Amino acid sequence: MPTGAIVRTQFDTAADLAGLDASQRRLLQGPFRSVSVEVPVRMDDGRIEVYRGYRIQHSGARGPCKGGIRFHPEADEAEVLGLATTMTWKTALADVPFGGAKGGVQVDPRTLSQRELEGVTRSFTGRISLMLGPYRDVPAPDMGTNPQVMAWLLDEYSKRNGYSPAVVTGKPVALGGSLGREEATAQGVVYVMEAYAADEGLAIEGSRVVIQGFGNVGAHTGRLLHERGARVIAVTDVDGGLHNDQGLDIPRLFAHAYQQRKPVAEFVGGDAITNEALWRVPCDWLIPAALGGVISKDRNVNDIECGVVVEAANAPTTPIADKVLESRGVTVLPDFLVNAGGVIVSYFEWAQNLQQHPWTFERVNEELHRKITAAYRMVRDLRRERKAQWRTAAYAIALQRVAEAERLRGH
């Protein structure tokens, strides 16, 4: 099920709980601005390749639009719109002064040389630069992009507008990036897990963890949980992965797969496992940390044996699968609460850039813990009060905040 369709279905359920009228629903569902561009790039062999790119600003009611740039073959207009919409709710729930946006180029970055990747970045930045700005639209890394890509984006934008570090977050620290930003999303995932575990009398130490996706979010989540004594027993990336019920050697796997960019399946230390088989591994915490729509009724939901699904990816669970998991007593901690750590620390980075005053690593993590835990507690309390799903309660808080901002602005 496409991300956009998942987001629309979830919106309707939460809008009922939030008590939004028909006009408010229409206002909050559609994008503020959507741009489609051609991205021409001269390849290493001299030919010109043209990719399709998008930047969609869903809402700017609560502040500048905010959202990552994704380089992926499936980053089409519908996918980008769904992700931009989710960013609006994520920033509102986290209570940071941003709206929601997302960008995407339909390209597989794994097929590009470093020079070609830079060419895609600079070409795309040039085509959307009129939409960007520290008080207009602030991109960040997403799937298929990284701090180096953000550095190229900063440079290309600054050629036109003067040095503007606050126009993009997730940059290298040497160019105004924030300490703690690289692992911020994963750090937020773990803080939410710890808060939930404390409420439910569960333990992180000794618990069994399964992670689907071992890019930035999945790898750092695995590392942080391993440091807290959890047993990460199965991990996959796009090409498959490994299972070891005694626990994988996460520090070595982190170096192999994340730092050296080698396939998880090539690591020695467990039995080979496919992405399809991963969902059948019994565990306490199941963490989808890659693409959306990976847990569905037709694909795997009835195979899942876990206590809690922790949505580190955006929209990994379809609405029907959500209901199936709920009926089986499996808790689903929703994406835009769980993975809000990235945008929260992006807000910190943006503030540091505007003030020209960097923070310490310790301050970043202290402020992240405070902010994401406050969001968790608000969702928990509304869920208990209204006897709603975690996801519906999270959406209701976000929708109410954005609707109130629109009302105060006269819309």
C-alpha cells in the first residue's frame, strides 16, 4: 500500500477523534505547494541522464517547511506527498516550530559514482532553490542521502544567496551541523522505547530485538540498544541479512554494514535470512527501519510474533495490518512519534545556525530526551483518556495543533 494512501486513511480516523469539521479537513489534507522538476545530470561516460524530482511543501502554518530529501527509485510524487504530510504531523507532535515538506529524486544512488551523486544533488538544488530558505523551507537527509549530500546542497544554495547554514540540517559538523544529529533519529527511537518500557514494566536489557533495515536509523538503533544490553537477534538490509538467537555482534556488524557500506548478508556471525523470513522471528521488539508499507495483511502481518512494533520507518504498517496487530494485542508505537528525534535535533541545528552558537553533544541529547519524552507522555495520556490507538492519539494531538495554527492565521 503506497505511503500516501496509508497516511490518508490514518488522517480520517484521527480527524474524527480530534473533532475536525469538513473545512478543516480539506485545509489540512492538501499540500500548500508542489513542484515537479527535471534533474539533468552529465554522467561519467559523457551522456546526459534526466531524472524526475519533487519538492512538496505540505504546510507552513507553524513555521518554515521541514523535511528530508530522498534519493530512491520509488520516490514518486505520491510517495513524496505522503511523506511531506507525515512531516507536518511529526513536527506538530514534537512541538517544534516547523511545518512539513519532503523532497525526492527518482534515482538509485547506489548506481551513481560520487561525482554523479554530486551532480544530481546540485542540479536538483538549483531547480528547487527558489522554494528554499532558512525561514521558508529547510531540507535534511533522508533515505539515499547523507551529510555530504547536504553539504553540496548548502554550497549550491549559498552560491545564489550567500552563505546560509540554516537552509539545511543534517550537515557535517564542520559546516555548521549539530553534534548528535547523525544518530538523532535512532536516539529518539530508543528514548521512546525506554519510556514505554518503564510504563509497562518491561526491560530493554536482555530483550530480543529484530531490525528490518540497517541504514542510518536501523544501524544506530541497533548500536544503542546493544549498548543498553538488548540482544539484537536478526537484521536485514535490502539484500537479506542474518539471524542469531544468541545475539549478533552489533559493534562489528555496525562497522561492516554501516561504516564500510557492505551488505549485512556478507557478515560472518549468524545464519542467512531473507527479508520475508525476518518477520517470522519471535522477538520482544520488532523495528521496521526502512521503507513504508512493509507490514501488510497480504504479506506478513499474521506471521509476526512480537510484543511491540516500533515504527522507526515512515508508514511501515498498513491500516488493515494495524487493526490485525491491535486485535492480537501487539502494541504499535507510531512512526511520527518514534522517529521524531531527527527533526527535533534538526530544529536544534537550525537554532544553533541562526544564533551562531553551537551546543555540546550532552546538551543536544538532554534536550532531545526532554522533548520526545514529553511528546510520548502526551500521546500516552490521551490514549488512556480516550481509549484510542497510539497512532490515533498521536495524530489527534498533531491535527489539533496545526488546525489551531491555521485558525489563528485566519484560515
